Amino acid sequence: MLGPQPDSTTLISDTKTLNKITTPAQKTLREVLRHLILDPDGFTAHDAREGLRSIMAGEGTEAQQGAFLTALKLRGVDKYPEMISGLAQEMLDKAIQPELFFSTGDHYVSDIVGTGGDGWDTFNISTTASIVAASAGLKIAKHGSRASSSNCGSADILLHMGCHLESVVPENVNDILEKTNFCFIFAKNFHPSMRFLAKARFEIGFPTPFNILGPLTNPLFPKYGIIGVHSLYLGPVMADVLVQLGKRNHWVVCAECGMDEITIDGPTHIWKIDKDGNIEKQVIRPADFGLQEYPIELAFSNSLELSAEILNRFLDGANETERDKAIRTFVLLNAGALLHVSKKAATLQEGVEMAREAIDSGKSRDILTRFAAETQNLSKH
């Protein structure tokens, strides 16, 4: 005969005890850092994620955080999709994620963003392209921050243009998008746990794996998007990461010259992720959009003030000088591609025509004006 059987309470208690015994204790940042330095080959995606989790919990000193960033860079984690996707997922898990409910019934957004760190001091191409795409009918949630390795980031130029980005918080994103079709998702307002790394990233002064994570961690989870990378080796890696994160209908782009945009001066390599998660590699040129090529130097900018001047001339429809034409072509390429990727335009050429009409009609200028006014109004409350 069987003896007395344990009741369910005993079983639950035993299970909890077993979990305490079998679940490894979370490592401190110092322990993760020692592992990364002393045994880099044995350092796993789980270890990297634990290090980030520790930092986002406010643990570790600034010296340890800086050392962690530097060691990740030297370890070359940007060559390992599982490392990047693990870090990105950890950031997304801790992010504030607004829900979207648009009156149109299409509860999704698009984004176009680059990793930066490409060494090309061009004006803000993806920011300008996102404004144009919004004025052509897309809802754009532009995820970004201040410059970390360039002279003018997406947040910097928008702040200079009168946008009060601090007033854009998770609670009002949906309303802003309904009213303007464009919203800047200021990373620090949606990733509060990342504030612990901000100082170390700024003081280091060189790109780290977190430059790669920014484009992957838009908390509005864009359904469609284009992500530019600063080196060709990153193209297939980033495409694999996007698939691991469940992304579909995205492009990863890298100009042959190493720019994280679709370029005006020659070929751009693209990795296209379709609706089923398949990746196809292609090479495109401005001619595929029905546009001519220009020297990339015509798009250079070495200051915030010059970038703002370029943006204002562009939004005013300037198309007289070679520089004007090059700038216009740069934006048409990237905005047209985003309209195509987002299923708004059937072809790249149609995307270009939609973007051109939005610029020439003044809609693009109007979008930025309305977004700035909306943020200014919110900042008064």
C-alpha cells in the first residue's frame, strides 16, 4: 500500500525550492565584465543580456559601464546576430511601449533610421526622408536621439527647427501621429532604463554596439522600415537580427562607399526581408529610381547650422544649384524607397513621384510645421 501522498501545497513548495536550487543567480556587472575580458570566446548572448540587464537596473559604476561598452566593441559582438538580437530584446522588454489606435484602422507605423558611425558628415538624410514620407501618406515614428558620433543627430536638427521633443511622451504619441502623420520617438523618453549608459556612451566618443541597437529598438514596433548600416559586413548580420526579432517587410541598406543610406553616388547594397522572413540580397543605383547620380560631397554638412539651412532650402523646394539637386535626389531615393517598402508605392519610381509631389506641393514643409507646433503646444501643459 502506498503511504500518504503530498498535497498540492507541498508540491508547489517543493517546486519553488527546486527552482531556487536550479536557477542560476543573476551575475553582477562586474562578474559579466570579468567573463567578457578573461574568457571572450566563452561569452554568450545570455551573458551580454545579463550585463545590459544589470546596467538598466542601475547597477555598476560608470567605469564598469564604460569598460563593458569598450569590451563589447573589442569582442566584435556586432558580428553575431544572436548577441545583437538578445541585447535588442532586453532593451525592448524594458522600454515603454505605447499602444496605437488610429481612426483609419491601420494601427501601424514605418521608420527609416541608420546606425550612424559611417564617417560621412552628410546632412540629416533619413530624418528629412521620414518627413517627406509622412507627407506622402505614411505614419512615421522616427526613432532617434542626439548625435553620438556625428555633428548633428536627428534630435539635434528637429530641436533646432523648433520641435519641443521633451514634450513627446508615450501618453501623447498616438494623438500626435493622428494629427500630423509624423512623430519623433526621442529614445530617452521611451527607454528610461538606458539613462544609466548615456554618460558613458557620450564620453567614450566612438561607436559601440548600442549604435546598432538604436535602430532595432523602436518601441512602436514599426511594421515597415529601412535600416541603414555603416559597413557592408553588417548588412547580412542586421538582416538576420531583424528576422530573429520577428520583423518582416524591412530593408537593410549600405552604400558601397560605406554610408548608412541609399546613396546618390553609385551602388547601394540592400538586404530585403519579405513577408515570410526570407532575405534577398540586391544592389540598386539611382537609375533604378529614375534618378541621376551626384557626387556625395554635395551633401556634406559640418555643422548643425548648415544642416538646418540645407533642410530649410529643401523644404522650400529649392532645385536650382547642383547642391540643391543632389540634396533633393538623396531625399527622393530614401523617401521613395520607404514608400515602396511600406506598400504605399508599387515601384521605386512611383515612390519617387509620390515623394516629389509631397515636396513640391508644400506638404513636407507643412508636416514639420505642424509637428513643431503640436510639440510646442504640449510643452505648455
